[in-house]
Amino acid sequence: MIKAVIFDLDNTLVDFSRLKKEAIRGAVKGMLEAGMEADENFVYDRIFEIYEDKGWEYQTVFNDVIEEINGELNYKYLAAAITAYKIARESALVPYPGVYASLIALIKRGVKLAVVSDAPGREAWLRLYKLNFHHLFDVVVTHSDTGEFKPSPKPFRFALEKLGVEPENSIMVGDWAERDMLGAKNIGMKTVFARYGDIFDTQDHGGDFEALHFADILGFVDELGT
């Protein structure tokens, strides 16, 4: 019997990969329009190289790339980058098709909902509020709450304790096999691999189910019973 469904946030509820690419492209154009002399594609690629090294939530990536290309930090370029990034990010932050309707359907089935994300607390909550999803989830657990990243059992157990649900009565939905599927399975949760959000072309995800579309999750919950 399924009493709770826990979701990863990025590339599970929202297409974070597309959002990040569009926002960074906007930021680069903003810097160049402000007068920074550089090749657009080079700057774009360099930013993602820094992200790969320091993480996708690294907060001073524009400072780093401006100093590297310009020789020193230019606050005009930095302001242009941040402003353009925020404008592009706002327009790109949308849920996958069927997310809102499916979440409402789960709530109507009496299923509790939670988010377990590796994102910092501020960033996760900003995304949830922008999407108007903040009121749909009973529990939200971020890296700021536990200090540990998935697949550590701590974030999953923390969420389940707050929900008052046992692992065997819950499902984890996520796009990252090594973090979402492995971490949840290790404590006895059922798992759904979000194939629709997979950016790694994962071959062996190890999940109990595979969702090609977000709405597929409803069928898996019904199959297991509520």
C-alpha cells in the first residue's frame, strides 16, 4: 500500500537542464551586450566547465568567468549577467507536462507528497514558489536540512519520518539512478525512474518502474494500491 510519493525536484518536476542552458545563454548575451569582448560560445562552454567542476548550484560562476576573460571583475558585466540570467530563468522555469494535474490526482487519492532534493534550501524553495507548487507538498527536504547528498539514506529517512510513513509504503521518483534509485532502494522504498528527465542516457537505472511521462506515475501508484 502506497501512502506517500517522494519526488526529486530538478529534471523530475521541472526540466532543470533546459532551464539552466537557457538562463546561461541569456547571461552570456547580457555580458557581451554590456561590452565584454569574448566569443559567445566559448563563454557559454566555459561556464558549464566551471559548473561541472564546482556543481550546478555554484553561486559565483559569473564572477569567475568575468575575471578569467576580462582579467579582473567588472561589476557592469556582472550586473548584466545576473539580470539577464534571472529574466531567462523565470521564463524557462516550467513543470513537465502533466505534473500539476498528476500531483492533484495523487492528493485526491489520499497520498502524501514530498520533495527530496540535493539543491540548497533557498534555491529549491524559490523554484517551488515560482511554480506555485509550495502548497502541494507535505514535506520538502533539501541539502540544507540534512547536510548530506543522495544516495545517503539520511535525506530519505528524514522525509519519511516527517511524513510518518514507512519506507515500504512509499515511492521515490527521480531521474538520477546512482542517487535517487539507489538511495531509495537501499532503505526499502519502491522506485520510479523518470526516463523523461534523464540527461545521462542511463541504460540500467535499477528502478522498479520507468516513467516515460510524468502521468505514468499514477498508474504505478494504482498498481501498488493506496
